[in-house]
Amino acid sequence: MKVKIDKELCTGCGLCEETCPDIFKLNEDGDMTELIKTEYDDDDIECIEEAIETCPTEAISLED
């Protein structure tokens, strides 16, 4: 599984970081989300799916 963040759509709202602080963080400028880790277990996948659902701009996706 691979998490993709569409930099064109991301507004840096921080909802994904609030939902999955072990996976997502805002960059130094606070205007874009970055990934903290790239290897995921089952708990991470559940959290990532929740972040995908809550992202207001649909900037996060999960690919096989």
C-alpha cells in the first residue's frame, strides 16, 4: 500500500494530522501535508482510510 497526497489539492488544513499523527504532519510552512512513515500495519491502514474520508479536498488516496 502507498499513500499519495495530491499537492495541488492539499490546503494544509491539518485534519489528517489530527486523525493520524503517526502518519501525517504539516510541513514547516504549515501549508502542505507530508508523510512521516511509508510502511503501514493494519491499524495504520484504518487510520489512513479515516483521514481519506475526512479530507475536505480529497487530496489523500491509498494505492496498492
